[in-house]
Amino acid sequence: MKKSQIYLHRSHRKLSFSWRKLLYESMISVPVCWILTLLSLHHLTRAASHYLLRLNMPLDINSQFHLVETPLLFGHIHTPELLGKYPTPLLTYAVFVFSILTIAVIPKTGIPKPISIWLSFVCLVNMASALFSIFLPDLFPYTIQAFCEIFLKTEAAIWLFIPVIMSFSFLPLPSSLVSKFLTILFTLIYAITFGLVRYILFVLVLTNFSYLFMAVLFFCFGPFIDFIPIVGVYSVYVSYVSGKINRDLRVWNWSY
């Protein structure tokens, strides 16, 4: 007699869900998150940029610092027009030499491969930035306002993408729509908060230390790191749901 359910081992099992229900629930959760994001984007970027202006205003009382408004989709974002610090020759050569030495030493240490690869990537970006500053100083670098604009636009694109990818990841799971929507909303709020905090810290680094670190801040610590908490929240939620339905034989079925 052929079994229709499997009782202990989880191999060759699948979740049963309705694609129509998934579509309906996505049409509810995704637009709500988009509306909340677009409505708050204007105010959040303005508050963060205004805070940066207040922090940097004492550095040069005679400077006319102000906010720059840039259109984005159905709203606007605000970025500060500030002056950063150009790297000194000593700092540039020091970063270049330190990056080369670190890349050479890392493979000989006992650092785990994923961490060593990431550290090598950070050093490579710093080394490229130092070389660009040495050989093309007149073209180096972007302004802080341009950096803020591309950073916030990239972050905004990720914030709008989070509800989409999270809804299609969460909604097939056998749990309530309310808990799934709250988890998606929590992930979005966390990503926005984490992004704005990094945005403020990055601008402070550029205004108080050097433009030299602009590339490494964006490519190594910038918007792409937002996917780490997304994966983390998804893993925690799936573990919670799996533990809850582990003994529910009505949910797990044969995949063929």
C-alpha cells in the first residue's frame, strides 16, 4: 500500500500551498510595505541629512551647507552638500602598503576562508582607491553629495525589493498571514534603520577622516550588507515555523 504521507524522515517532502492564495496575500503585503516606505523616505532622509549638517556645521562656520532635494520615484530624497577631507600623501601610501601586506599575510594565518576572502576584498578595494588617488588625483573622488545620493538611491531600491522577496519566501509557509506580514515589516524597518545609521556613520568618516575610504564604505559595508539581516530573519522564522509544524502530519506530503 503506497503511503501518501511520510512520518519521520524529511527527505522528499514538500509544502502544500495555493499559488492563488500566495498571489492574493502578496497583493496585500507588498503594496502596504511599498506605501509605508515611499511615504517615510522623504522624512527619514531629510532627518538624517539634516542631522549630518548640524554635526558638520561647527567645522566651518562660514560655509553655506544645505540640503539637496533629489526626485526618486513618486517622492524625493534629501542629501547634504558637505565638504570632505582629501587624503594626504602619507595616508595614501600607508593604506596602499598596509593593504598589500595584509593580502600577503592573510593566507598564512588560521583565519577561516570566508573571513579571509572578505578581508582580502576589503584590502583590494582600499588598494585600488589608493592607486587612483596617487595617479589620478585631479579626478579623485566623487563628492559627498554624489556619494550620499547613490547610496540612498541604492538603499531605497533594496528597501522596495525587500517586501517582494520576503513575501514570496514567507507566504508559502504554513503560518498565519499576520505573523508573516509582521515579520516582513520588521525586516523592512530593521533594514531602513540599519541603512540610515550606516549612512550617517559613512558621511562622518568622509568628513572627518578621508575621501580615500569612500569606495570601501560603499562596496564592502554599503547596501549589499542589507541582505545579511534578510537571510538571518528568514532563517529564524523558518526555524520557528519548522519546529511548530514538525509533528503536524497534515502539512508534509510526498513530493511525487
